[in-house]
Amino acid sequence: MSNYTKTVNFATKDALTTGDANKIVKGTEIDTEYNNISTAIATKADLVSPSLVTPALGTPSAGVVTNLTGTASININGTVGATTAATGAFTTATVSTACRINATAAVTANGERLTILFDPATDQGITLKSTTTTFTGNPIVFINSSNAVSGSIYQQTSSIAYLTTSDYRAKNTITPMTGALSKVSLLKPCTYKWNADGSDSQGFIAHELQEVIKECVVGEKDATNADGSPKFQGVDTSFLVATLTAAIQELKALVDAQAARITALETP
């Protein structure tokens, strides 16, 4: 978009004396001014009925986007490449409503849409800071496709709780658990070393736990990503609590029954 710049000042010709060759308006001068005006008009936006074309920003290989400030949602749409994810950054994003990042393609074969790379020795990956001294609420909420809350990370000033929706109104066909003690006897707790650093740990092998209590495990045994790398299973042992509680109750019932029998046998 350019502005019109006059090349010939026709008004100055009026001040010239008669007979001065420069007083004559030449056809080439008229053509030049016409072309300048035509170019300026062609490159100006139509402010009455604008037809704007979204500029192609390209794919940055490095850089920092700073001071994203606005009153409505900011939508960052596009294909996020590995190079951009590795070197790009957002600093000082101030938005009163929401900031959404909607990538149309995964960053890697693992399927994530947003990757934040950081050095754990010096940096923090994500920081959520309350603006009030005391705070009770959900810094992160997980919502399903029906806009129902399925879980959240809940903060009460200095404590954190990881919540899964468990309201009775979200459930049906509720019955007492049975056979829990038998399930517990099938579990295979073990100790092991992590391949990554050789550190010691304890717990379960995902696919073995999945065979007994499938709700504790996400993923399939021996699954791989598109690039052939392992797609590891994950375990949430909090789903063991109900089974272990029911098993303790069943065990207590057995102990109470045996105690009653012993008391009866010892009573003369």
C-alpha cells in the first residue's frame, strides 16, 4: 500500500514567464502523474467495502512472540512444526477472556498438539500463579466434547488435589463391589529399575495390572507410535483404592467370622 507522491508541480508553471519552455505542460508529465495516481489507488484498501487478504506469515525458525494483549480470545491456528516448537516462545500473554492454541497437526508422532521444551535444571515448564493471596479453585479443568467437566486440578492456597468427576448424578447402576479379595490376590506388585537412569522403584507392570483391574491402565501392551517408537502404557493406581477398600472389608468380615467361631469354641 503506497501514498500518492506528486512528481510535477503544475502550479509553479503559472509563475513562469511567457515563452519559457518549462511553462509548457508536456504529455509525458501528464502521463507520469496519471500513473502515480493510478498506482496509489490500486494499492489502497477499500475503506468502504474492504476486501482484505490474510497475509502469509510463513514458518518462523526462531523468535519470541511478546505482549499478546487483547480483550477477546486469541486463536493461534496452524500447523506447528518441530522447529517452531523447539525455538519459539510466548512471553507476556495478557488476555482478559481466553487464549487458545489450535494446532491442525501434531508436533511429533506421539500426537501432542503443543510441546514446551525446557531445562529442568534451570527452568519450569508451566507455571500457574494466582493473583490473590488466598485461592480456592481449579487452575486446570478438563472438559469433554459435551462440555461436561470430567476432572480438574484443584488448588486451595498451598495444597493441590487431582480430581476425577465422581458425583452420583453422573452415574447409574450403582452396586456394591464383590470379589475384591480374589482380585487383590491376582495382583503382582514388584520392584524394578528404570531404564532411563537406573533408579529403583516399585509398583506394577502396566499390562499385568490391566488384566486384573483394567480401569487402572491406559494404552495397549506393545503399542507403537507412527515412527515405530514405543507408545508406553500409563498407570493410575488411584483406581486401586476402591478394590483395596472392598478387599479389606471382605478380609475383616472373614476375620470377624473366625473370631466369633474361636470365641464360641473357647466358651465352656
